[in-house]
Amino acid sequence: MNPYEKKRRWKFILLAFAVIIAGSSLWYTDYLVRNISDAERTRAELWALSMRNIIAMPDVNDEYITFIYSMRDSLAVPAIVADSSDNIITWRGLDSTKTDLQEDTERTYDPKYFQAQLRQMKKQHPQPIVLELDTRKWFVYYKDSVLLTQLRAFPYIQLSVIAIFLLVAYGVFSSSRKSEQDQVWVGLAKETAHQLGTPISSLMAWVELLRSRFNAPDDPLIMEMENDVKRLEMVADRFSKIGSKPVLHNHVVYDVVDEYINYFRVRVSDKIKFEIAGDDHVEALINVPLFDWVIENILKNAVNAIDGPGLIKVDIRENLVKEQVFIDICDTGSGIPRLKFDTIFQPGYTTRKRGWGLGLSLTKRIVENYHKGHIFVKDSEIGKGTTFRIVLKCNLTYEATTS
């Protein structure tokens, strides 16, 4: 299993633990809410019973009445007593500013407020408590206490705050870790470029010595050796540019790609054929050493995916509507599963036993961060091949000056 797959598996495991913890918290809170809700129902029933006793037994002694009143007040929850037509008879524990006690001791109330409270109580507890008084029936509606309401919302608020905290902390630590890793990679790349400088200079001198010693300025073998030394020099230049902003210049995209393919084709099997087609005039802002690196990584992956004879075709097309240039690189290799279209660009992902899984990740960074373009798998089919698409911003200045 490659490091990316292991990392993704650990993410799923941690996510599963987080879901279990959140679910347990919600379940336990729901258990407490149900118990408190049952207790409040019992309190409401006892309150209703005490009211019925007070109304039904007006002639009992004062001590008993005092006891009933004290019990009623201790058990009180926000409640409304209404008749079958929803006419308000009395209430308890509601906003005192919405009621008024007149001189004749008649209690009046704000109809809109109390009707709204009654609707809320019916919604929370559709089954009212019935008080049977002779021929009359009163209905007691009540609503949840403030404590119960807060307890219902508490776990969601708590989990939301924890989630926000974890996301912020994860973002900060990931950014810090990425910054440290970037510094390490930049330092390693620049040191590699510095170490390559001396042997490359020596190789260039040895090539010139061979050319003069054997008096063979046009010898094809020496010329290929010189091309390889220049390629090494370009690789060292690439590493030296990592971590700094590259300089982009106008180049004809077709010429840049064609030049690299001509260099690359003689260094792979003769069974693999190369074709390049499309618009040979469109220009784009490109850093050639870095963009060659992009083409190199995609072509190497295409070659590795081809088992036996095959074809790699590069098609360059201009889209004037979007002012873009499309570079499609198609191969007849083994193909990529659709679920892996995005995964292959992740650092560490590779299907090769000796691979580092950095080629396509670096390719994506060069295209998107340095050239402000886009790269993705346009299409792929197992056993038939893959098409990568590179999208760059084309330069219309060339066309304006030649039209």
C-alpha cells in the first residue's frame, strides 16, 4: 500500500471515530432530554391535578389549601388552561408583561401572544392534560422549560464549536507543516542543482575534448552526448528555480512541445511511435525548462503504461472563445480507473514499486501555480489508453500583429 492510500485509510478511521463520538454524545443527550421531558410531563399532570382539587374542594381547611397551593407553585411549568374552543381560562409561567390585573381582579391578556404560545405548546405536546370538572372539560397545555430547550440545542452547539476549532487547528497545522516541507524541498533542490554544476561543467569540457581529439565536429554520437549534457544542465536549472517565481516568455507552444519530443523519442523504445498535430502558431506565456518538465513527466508515464508497441499523440488546439490553448497528450497504454482521475495527482501516489509518486504532483504544481493553467485526465479507458489535457492561457498579441 502506498503512503497516500495509508494516509487516506487513517483519515477514514479517524472520521469513523469522530462519527461514533458525535453519535454517542447525541444519543446520551437525547436520553437525558427524554427523561427530563417525562419528568416535566409528570410535573404538569400534578399541577393540573392540584388545580382541579382547589376548584373542586373550595371548603377544605386553610392548611390543606396552603399545602395544595405550595405544591402547585413548586411543580409549575409554563402552561395554559383552555376550554374546548381554545378560549384562555388561566395560565402559568408566561411573560408577565403580556398580562394585566384589573381593579376588579379580572385577568386580561394579549390575545396574539397567548395564541402564539398555545400553538407552540400544541406543537411540542399535542396530547393535552384533560381536567374534568362536573360537566366541563378543561385542557392543560404546557411547553418545555428553558433548561430542556437549552439541553436539546446544547450538543449541536458543542459539536459545532468543536468542529470549527478542529478545522481551524487542522488548517493552521497543515499550513505550518506544508511550509516546513516546502522549505526542506526547496533547500534540497537548490543544493542538488549546486552539486550538479561541477560535474556538468566537466562533462561539457570532455565533450569538446572528444570532438577536437577525434576531429569529429558533426559526429552523431558526440552530438547526442552534447544534447544529454545540455539536458542535465537544464535539469539543474529546473532545480535551481524551485522556490522562486519563474520568468515566463512568449513561445509557440507547438515548437516547444515538438522540440522536446524530438529529444525524447530517441531515448525510448523504437516500438513506441510519436505524433504531434494541431495549431502550429498559437503562443502562450511559458517557462521552457519547467514546461519541458511537465511534458517529460506525462510522456514518461505514457511510456511506462504502454506494454509493447504503442502510440503517443500530442494534439494542440486553440480555443479563441475562451482564449485558451488545449494540449491533449494521448497514449495507448493500460489506462486509469475513473476513481483515480484525481488521486494520481496526489503526492506519494504511484503504481510502480520503485516510484516516488511525485511526478504528476509536481506537474500539476508547475502548470497551475507557475503557469496559471490547468491539467486533468480528460478521458481514460482500461486497456485502451489515457488522455491528459493541459490548458494554458494563450497570447492573442501574436495574432493581432500578424492579421
